Amino acid sequence: MRKRFLVGCLLPLGLVTAAACSTSDDGRGVASVGGTAAPSATPSLSRLDLLTRFSQCMREHGVPMTDPEVDGDTVRQGHADKGAARDKLFPAEDACKQYRPAQEVGPVMDLKNELARQEARCMREHGVENYPDPGPDGTRVPSEVGADPDFMDARETCRAQTDAEFASRAPSPGATR
């Protein structure tokens, strides 16, 4: 009697489990019970994950690029070796743009935009006369500007100035933006 009871209880449970774990007829391999289920949305990636994928993608497209830099709550994009990339830089950026995180908004972004304009002025003051002002997507430096003999020294000097300015003026982590 006990054997029949167990078989009687377990058999329907096994049939329900088999039906629940079967795949739909559409070939997508999505488990469903009594119909076709749509795949779930991909969870959004963190800024670090996106920037890591962006760096990997850039390298796959021939642009030497460091991984993102993490400093507390701040995650900064890695640096591309624009001198080594030359004609590959803009096509690679275009191919990898889906991995660039959305632009930040608020006081921190306002400060970054101000400092990008300040850095452009600094670059021109240090001999890179054709250095462009930043646009809505940042500063796109043409290869001929990157080939300027004063470029590397000016960039080092100007980036140090703007990094120091940002460190002194940026809100502390956790502050409302």
C-alpha cells in the first residue's frame, strides 16, 4: 500500500517537473509552462563592467588601452595610447561605443566639463596650437594633433594640473550629485 501511495504521489510530480523544464518550440531554449516565455531582460552592467568591456573592445580593435582605474567610488576610463593607435582610434571608438557608460550629470560632470575646457586651453598654451575644445562626447584629438612634438609633454603637464584641480574641488564620495 505504501509503495502505491509513493508512486501515485511522485509520478504526477515528475510529469509537472518535466513539463516545466521543457523548452519552447521556438528554438530559443527558454523554459516555459504551458506556453512560450520571452527571455528575461539582461541586467544592466555596472560602470566598471562597461568600462572594462570598452577597454577590451578597444584592444581587440588594435588600440592599446589600459583597464579602468578604480579609486574608491570613482571609476575612470582607462587610457588609450593614442600615439600607437593613430588611424585605428576613431574606428575602434565607434565599434566599441555600446560599452561606454552614459554621461554623468550634475555638479561633478559640470566640473569635469569645465576642467576639460581648461585642459584644452592649457594644451594650446603649451605648444599644441590645434588642440580642440571638448565636444558633448569629450575631446576627440585628430591624429595630426596627437603627432605634434609638444603633445606628450603638454598632456602630462596639463593633465597633472586638471587632476589636481579636480581633486581639490570635487565633492567627497557619497555627497549628493
